[in-house]
Amino acid sequence: MADRNALIVVDVQQGFEYAAWGRGNNPDCVANIHRLLLAWRRHGQPVVLVRHDSTSPDSPLRPGQAGNDLIENVAGPHDLLIVKSVNSAFYGTPSLDDWLRAEGIRRVTVCGI
């Protein structure tokens, strides 16, 4: 288990393409994340997806809004889904720290928004 490396994909949700927030500055971002996910899944390495559930009534990231959904190329097989409403996956549910420790994972690769 010492060589396990968890890929943590943070907030790659449809709502971040919301027109009012402006265009992103990295058009290859989602394609690159998709390639990382394919490689992690192919090698049987753990994948953690993180989704931001906004508490703001006007946010496209609010649960129940289409913008809350993960982007299609990101949604898929994963070992853990963290749901959070703050700017840290370590304050989400379930506990990312507890899961990493229980799984014996000491290396992580982080990507996302």
C-alpha cells in the first residue's frame, strides 16, 4: 500500500462554466483532468472527487441546480466523494483526512478548480 497515490479532483463542476463568472483561462483544464482520471483508474489508484455544495440561494453550485453536477468527463468511478460547502475538502463529509489515514495513503495528487 505504500505506493498508493490518491488523485483528488476538486470542484470540477458544471456551474464553474456559469457565464456570469466569466470565461476560464485554461481551456485544456478539463481535458487534462480527464486524462489524469483515466490513468489513475487504469492503474487502480484511488480517486477522490470533491463537490462544492453552495449554501447561497443564487449560486449555480447549489444542490438541485444543474451547475452542481460534476462535469461529464469527471463524473465516474471513484473511491470517495467529498461534499463540502466551504473552501477546503478537509472540512467536507466524509472526512478526507480520516479516509486517507484509514487507507494508508501518504501521497496525493491534487487537480481541479
